[in-house]
Amino acid sequence: MADGGRSGAQERQPEALESLFATLDPDTARAALVRIAASVEVATLLNEIESGTSRISDFGPRNQEYTFMDQSPLQNVNIVKSLETRLPS
């Protein structure tokens, strides 16, 4: 697509918003913009939460070598190797 991958409907959205806000009084337009901005912020935070949750759940299976409860409480551990296998690159 020559327009950067955006469809015609997406190209018209700013014009539609401009015409909508032109019909609103300034206080209502401001309140609407605040609500839209808050909605975008919430969506961004939810994406970050989902990403973090996914990373945490991936961390669990990588941490299996520390969960051998039937072994002695004192063990030699290669810290560098353990961190390299647990932390995403």
C-alpha cells in the first residue's frame, strides 16, 4: 500500500474527529480528549502487564533446577549459568 499500510477509512479518521470536535463545546471536547487519552493509556498498561506476566510465567520453567526438594539443602550452584538460562537475551 502506497499510503504506509493504512486504509482509506484510517486516512479519514482525523477528518472525522475534527468534524466531531467542531460540533462540541470546548469543555465537552476537552473531556472527550481526556477520556480518549486515558483509554489509550489503559490499553498500553494492559499490554505491559500482559508482556510482564508472560515473561514471569516463562521464568518458572527455567527455574526448575532450584526446585528439587528431595535433594540436600546445601548445593553448589553455577550462578552465571543459572542467570544466563533464566534471563531473556
